[in-house]
Amino acid sequence: MDLLLIIKAIILGLVEGLTEFAPVSSTGHMIIVDDMWLKSEDFIGKYGANTFKVVIQLGSILAVVITFKDRFIDLLGMGRIKSKLSVQNRTGGRLKLSQVIVGLIPAGIFGVLFEDYIDEHLFSTETVLIGLVIGAIFMIIADRFGPKLPKIQSVDQITYKQALTIGLIQCFSLWPGFSRSGSTISGGVLIGMSHRAAADFTFIMAVPIMAGASFLSLLKNWQYITVDALPFFIAGFISAFIFALISIKFFLKLIDKIKLVPFAIYRILLAFIIFIVYL
């Protein structure tokens, strides 16, 4: 495998890592960078390219696990968190694994029921453009109409009803381009969560659902990870992990300050670029 392919793998990993958890739609960015420029399908085949995108997504997931390692240890009952954001000492409450599961149920059910329809009808440039714009409008609405003084400052204060509500709103993200983090953070803000608390819950929910989907996809397409292509996959995985780690830490520090509108404006501009260049 030549150096140029390794560089392409690093670029794709960079795009995945920087955009997977920001509310800007990694799908839209992959269309611009891969389908319109790098064209990974041309040098590793359609199914190999799809498998590669699953592998680099696992790199992003690992970055979330590292960032929230204490939180996941606590959720699994293997230790108590020591987070500055935790309100456990003040209220006696803390985020429970069962609350995360409640948040995952709606999208899990809808995803299974409509998986074939989504794959067949919604994975196109046109539908991604729609998702980018409508998702951006939803984010603007959340910033405009969400409480100015949110009552929920930490995920430790979330209730089962609120977890379910965010889970229901997450179903919008099944439409490519809408963005999982964009929908769930916006939903959390609308029901009274701070932007940071909503982002924390979004990232925590993302790990089981993304990891499960990724591993199932890998089991179906394991044969496409060949010895010749392995350096390509490894480079993309490491790139996605590193840049996702940087992106997550930066985003969590920034989100309460700038909120969602700047990301919404960026999404609309991205949709305009895709429309002009691709269509």
C-alpha cells in the first residue's frame, strides 16, 4: 500500500474524528471529503470503503470511552465518579445505567424497524441536505426557546422521563445529516438541561449504540479487512481516535459558551456548498 493511500486514510480519520460528535453531521462531511474528493470506493471497493468507515468510527468511540472513563466505570458499578460536575454530594443523585438504556430504547426500536427503508431511501446527497438544514433549524429553535437558566446542570440530575424524551428526539438522527449530537443536545436544552449536561448525556448514549452497530457491521463485512488493506484501516482508526479525542475535549469546554447557533449556521453553509458543488 503506497503512502498516498495512508495519507487518504489519515484525512478520512481526521474528518470522522472532528465531526462525529460535534452537531454538524459527520455524514455530510464524509460526502464532501470522500465521495466528492478522495473516493475511497475507487481504491478499496464499495464494501471495503463502507467497512473502513465503520472501523474509523470505532476510533471515535474509543475517544469517548477514554474521555468519560470514570463515568463509564461508575455506570457499570465498578467505582464512584470523582467529577467536578457531579452533584452527588449535594443531592444524592447520580446518572444510572438504566437511565442511559431508557434513552437508547426509542432509536433502537425505530432503527431496527426502519433500517432497510433508511438504507434504501435516505442515504443520498439530497436527503443529507434536507437533514443538515432541518437539523440546523431545530438547533436554532433550541437556543432561542430553551430556558435561559436551565435547571439541570449535570447529567446526575436527569430523570427517567427526561432520558426518554431525549431518546425520542434522538430518533430524528436516523435521518442522515440530521446529526445524533445535534438532535439530542437540542432536545436536552429544550427540556431544561444546560448545553454541557446535554452534551455529556449525548456522548455517553452514543457509545453503546454506535459500538453495537459498528461491531455488527464488522461481523458482516470482516472479509474486507485484508492484509493488504490493514495499514489503511489502522491509519484511519488511529487518526479518528486522536482527532476525536481533541475534538471532544475542545467541544465540551466550548459548548456552554457559544451554544448551538454557530454550529447551525455552519451546517447551513455546508448544505449550500454540497448543493452547489455536488448537485
